[in-house]
Amino acid sequence: MLILTSVLTTGALSLTACGSRDDDGGDNSGDGENTTLTIGVDAPLSGENSATGLGIQYGSQIAVDDANKKNLVPGVTFKLKALDDKAQPATGQQNASALVGDKTVVGAVGPLNSGVAQSMQQVFNAANLVQISPSNTAPELTQGKNWQSGDKKRPYASYFRTATTDANQGGFAAAYAVKDLKKKRVFVVDDKQAYGAGLAKIFKEQFVKLGGKAAGTDHVNTGDKDFGSLVTKIKNSKADMVYYGGQYDESQLITKQLKEAGAKIPLMGGDGMFTPTYIKTAGKVSEGDLATSVGVPADTLPSAQDFIKTYKAKKYKGDYGTYGGYSYDGATAIIKAVGAVKDANGGKLPTGDELRKKVLEAVGKSNFDGITGTVAFDKYGDTTNKQLTVYQVTKGEWKAVKTDEYTGEAN
């Protein structure tokens, strides 16, 4: 497990008692022709999931820096305020309240975890403060708890995401497992969290619908380290693959203990385990394991090359490859919305709650070419970009093996 308790960057950073990282060293709002506005970020910046959480922070930071450098909104300087939720819903809710309470904040990027998002949505919505997650994939966040029955209702108008949902990701993974890998028996495990349990459920349903068989199911707790009992169940099930719904912190240990026990079968998971940390921790036994992730590999996108160069040149911590680009595009959507509001108001920004309300409305009308593709949202706040990629560990690295658009239906 990667434990990061502090972050060093080339810029000046300060860590306050409430867990805020502010590159400008404090709250600094202006008025008139020289206004400073804040983009909030919420993600796990320490402890579990921090490798991907830091990618969200610094992906957003690069977007803010680019906007200021290009004078994207004349008369407005943007700054970042990143809060550490430690992957805990209660902390996320506190952070949402803190961002709402900062009158310079015009929008927020994050969080990483769907379970944390559930605790934040109402807080942001009540304040008309737009929230764009680069990574949440639980369908109910945008389509309501009854989405699977076809009764789709958007719970919160302030919530958007640049990542596609598990309704697509789970089915995409199942189709690949059955049709491409020719797998017939899968043992399904999840971490009992909103993201992991939901993804595992969808994968299992689609796998069976496509003709596969669920050889067994089990659950683990986040933070678990010893999976001996689970390994025994998997071996006895005679499964030819394991599917894990959850984050890399547990899956990297499960695959290691499973292979060391003699079960030479691949472990497959979702975007929560798509990070170099998974391979580093599991070691050589991770060879052949698979993960799906949203969108197209950033390294293959011409539009993302400057972003990647900047991330590496700044020597930012964390993993840019999973959600960094989607964070950049989410922050940019908020920044562009501010510009649209200013232009529509005769070159002047509204003040107070009116500014947040207008920015929220403008984000919903987004339609621009981001570094990850077209940035636009449907009536639920979901991205219109439905592309997904399957990656496989090959010679110690994640290699893309298939990219396609998926609608969430088994076929």
C-alpha cells in the first residue's frame, strides 16, 4: 500500500490543520477587473487510494495554471484549493461544507470514490455549487437508485462527471472476459463499498447473461491484508478468473497471495485498480492481470501530450494516467463556464450565490474539445464520452489491449 502523508511539488504548498493544500498560500479574492476565484478539489491525498487521488489534484492544478497562463478568462485569476478526504465519506462531507463556505470557490473537482460522492452531493447541491468528478462510476449518482429498473431520475442537478459509468464499464469487462478471453467460470469479489460492490454486481450479471457462470462470490473489507480464507475459496471453486470490484489497495494483495498459493489465474478489475502501484506491489505475479478504465489511454492522445509533459516536468506525485486528464477537463469545464457567464453578463461577473448558480448552468451546456476527448454532458450530468479500455499487465506495465465504446448492454 502506498502511504503518502505529505506532498512536495515545485511550487510553494502549505498544509493547514483542516487538510487544505493551497498553492497560493491563502484565500485571496478580488473584485472589479482583477478577481481571484477558487477551484476546489476533493480526493484522497494521503493513505489508501492516494496514488490516484494525487493525480486528480495535480491534473486540476495544471488546468488552473494553463488557464492563468493563457488568460482564458480575462480579469480572472484562478487558484486551487485541494482537500484530503482520506477516502472517507464523513471527511468528504466536511470538505464539501468547507468548500461551500469559501465564497471564492466557484466549483469543485472530485471526489475519487463514489461512496464519498454520495456524502457530498446534497451539500453542493444546496449551495448551487457545481461538482465534476473525474472518476465516480456508480450509476445511481446521476440516474438515481432505481436506474436498473429503467426509472432514471437525476438526484442532484449540481453533479456531473467526466468518467463514464459502471453500467458501461461492468458490461464492457464482462464482454471482454467471455468473448475475447473465453473465460467460463469467474469468482467475483468486492469490497462492500458503493463503487466496488456496484461494479462487481454489474459485471456478474452481464457475465452470466453472456453465458458464463459465477463460480462463487465473496466480500472483503477495505484495509484487509490477509486473504488466506478467500484464496482457499477461489481455488476450491475451480474458477478460471477472479473479478474484483474495488480499489488497488486490496486487489494488489489478493492477486499476490492467490498466485503464491498456486492458483495461476488472472485477476480482473475496474479503474479503481488501474495504477502502476498495483503492479509495483503485486510484483511479477501480476503479469497477465487485467483492468478496465475510462476513456482512451492518455499516452496515445495527441491532445494530452503537453499535459503529460507538464505533469512529469513538475515531478508531481501520484498517477496522472488514470484520472489526471479527466480532472484537467473537469477543472477546465468550470473555468470555461466562468468565462461564459462573464461574457453573457456584459463582461462582468455576477456576485455571491448568483455567480455559482450561473456557473452551474453554464457547465451543463459544456461542449468543447478537452485533452481526453469531447467534454459534454447529457441530461443526467453524465459524460457523452462512453469509450472504455481494457489493459493487461505485460512485462511489468499496463498495456492497452482493447478500446471501444460500450452502451451497457450484453450483446
